[in-house]
Amino acid sequence: MPIPILAIMLGFVLLLWSADRFIDGASAVAGHIGLPTLVIGMVIVGFGTSAPEIVVSIMAALDGNPELALGNALGSNIYNIGLIIGVTALIVPIAVHSKIIRRELPLLLLFGVLAGDFSGTTNLAGGSR
């Protein structure tokens, strides 16, 4: 078996083992300080889904690619939120009151425009484009 394939398989096994140990340790800490298991579960899932993006963004920023770091952060958050809401809506319909839509939609549009403007017109390494 070639060395790269063996390295990938070993890395996957170590990833599974370390994730299991991480969850066991976090659950033990939560039990000792009295946190509900739901809270620690949400923190672990949140960290687990964000850690790869954090690493990629840090590496991109250190390599002088701040646009890649920003795009990775924005894109991964949009994808994760859309995936979670989409899968949830497929399982159980999400009821949203019109009052919430009237209050939240303008904010969503505002932040969407600001994020688009920030990522499209600003060169993070040194001023405007």
C-alpha cells in the first residue's frame, strides 16, 4: 500500500479516536461543573464544525491571502446555517410569524449588503481597490 494512502487512513483513524476522546473529556468537564449535556453538546458541535474553517482562515491570512480568509469564513457560515435550517425544515416545518419576518428581514438584508460590500470592494491587505 502506498505511503500517502496509509497516511490518510492513519490520519482518519486518529481523527476518530481523538474526536471520541474530546467528547468524553468535554462531557466529564460539563458534569463536574454542572453544565447541562445539551449545552456542552452544542459547544462541541459548534467548535467541531468551525475548527477546519478557522485553521484554513488563519493559514490563508498568514500566507498573505486575507481575501481567502474572509471568503472562507463568510462562505462556511452561510453554508452551515443554510444546511442546518434546510435539513431542519425538511424534517419539521418551521413556523415563522410575520412580525419576526418584518423585524429580521431588513437586518438580514443590511448585513448581507455590508458583507458583500466589505468582501467585494475592500482590499484587506492595503486599502480600496
